[in-house]
Amino acid sequence: MNKRPFLIDCDTGTDDAIAIMAALGSPQVEVRAVTSVNGNVSENYTSQNNLDLLEYLGRTDIPVAHGAVRPLLSGIVNDEGGTGTHGKTGLGTITLPHAQCSSFDCRIASELVYDLAVECAGDLELLVIGPMTNIAIALCNHRDLAGLIKHIWFMGGAAHGGNVSPTAEFNIWVDPEAAHIVFQSGIPMTMVGLDVTLKAVMTEEDVAQLRCKGSKAGTLAADLLDFMLQRRSKGGEDLVMHDALALAAALCPECLTCKDFFADVEHTGSYTAGHTFVDLRGVSGRAPNMSVALEVDPSLFRKWLVNAICSVPEK
Ligand code: RIB
Ligand code: CA
């Protein structure tokens, strides 16, 4: 089977880590690189989490690159780790063994994106599950990049509502200018926003299934979900698999119902910066520039995710 080459750009983060493991357990995917960005926690944590996670799972063959430590323009930087949704380090209360035999790629994220895109000659797909800063920088530095990316599958935005504000979703809100650049790039892309991700919620039965698998990935995923159960018990977010659902859009398309729309990002509003305008009614007169996920089959998604994580090879 010809594997699909993917680069994962992420702000690891608890749900990012679960999405990365699902990608590693999907036989049709070849994870070619993981790039890190400031988001859930600061970039020094997100990048270290990526390096530690891949070494922990025996995948030191996958390059990990440092990325943007701050957004293009907005001032949103988690400079001392997070304290809420993903805990101080980004992996909740979990401490992975510090990577001993792997080091960061010598290239910065945006250059690794470009080099891989050239190497894959138009076949590279991007899973973008944090703020879009690295991708925007890569597009600004390489005029031919847009023509080399097969598809961007991203978690971000919402056709209705928001989480970090009533009108904005976190990934887009952190760097709305970057998102605007990516949205306007002409690259084929699929938006997996809060409209569907908030319904992609794991259950305690799923946690038990993952734990009883007894593998490193299954146990780590169960530990991450247990952290989310604790978080929920204190009034925090549910066991929402925002990022893994963006991967499911690529690998299990039957989990989602998508439709093409024009979408753009509000990046100048005092109260609405980070809002994703999805032209559901066609009032803009602009041609669609992306596919937008509108509905999800939560039970099919949960089954897919548990199976993918339980399929991560034990190394
Ligand atoms: O709004 C949810 C998104 O923000 C997810 O990608 C989560 O990891 C955080 O980055
Ligand atoms: Ca994320």
C-alpha cells in the first residue's frame, strides 16, 4: 500500500498527543515529521513534548523541529507553560521520560515543511492542529510551497461560536493573521472546527478499552484521558478529541459530513479577532476555498480512534 506522507504541525497539548499517536497507529499514514508551535503551552514545552513522545514510542526516526515561539502579530504567548486545559507542561499531569537519544532537527519548522513538500513532490499532506504560525511563515518564505501541498487537514475555527471567546476558537484566535494567510493560500484544505469537535467526546469505556490494551500508546492515551476526566470533574473541558478528529477527516471520512464554503478569518476586529467567517449562506459572492465539517458520527469516530491508538506498534 502506498502510504500517505504527513507532516503534523502541533502545539502538543494533551489532545495533540492523542492525535499524533492515532497517526502512528494508522497503516495508511507515514508520519514524515512533527513540527512544534507556541499554543497550548510555550514552544519550549510543545517541542520537548513532541521529542519525548516520539522517543517514548520508539519513533526517533521521525524528525522533530522547533517552530514559532510567538504568533505573527498578536501578543498571545504562553511564556510559562499552561495552567488550565493542558496543565503546566502541556501533557497534563503526565511526565514522559526526557528524550535521551534524539535531538531536534537542525531546521526550523517552516523550512522542514518546505523541504518535505519539495521532497514529496506534491504528495505531502499537513495535519495542522495548533495555531498556524509555522505554515504561514513557510508560505511567506516560499512562493512555490502552496503548489506543493496536497491537502491541509486542520483543527480550528467554527462556523458557529467559539471556545476562547464567544466568537473565536483557540487555534485561530492565537494567530488570526497566520490563519488568514493559510486560508487564502489556495491549498486544498478541510476545516474541522468546534461545530464537530465538541461532539467528539471519549467515554470512560473508551479509557478502559485503551488501558486494557496494555501497550505504551494505549496506556499513555488512557493516562491523558484520565487527566481530562479530572479536569472535567473540576469544571474543565470534557474528553474532547479536537485534534484527532481532524486526522479522522483525512483517514475516516465517513466520520464526518463536510461541505465546501468560502471561509476567512476576522483579524482586525476589537471584539471579534480570531472569528472564522464561514459563508454558509453564500452572501460573500466568493468561491468556496475549503471543505468544512458540519456533522460528526461520534460513535464511529470513537471506535476509529480507539482502534488507531491500539494499533500503534510497540517498539
Ligand atoms: O480549540 C481547540 C484547539 O486548541 C486544539 O487544537 C487544542 O489542542 C488547542 O490547541
Ligand atoms: Ca492542538
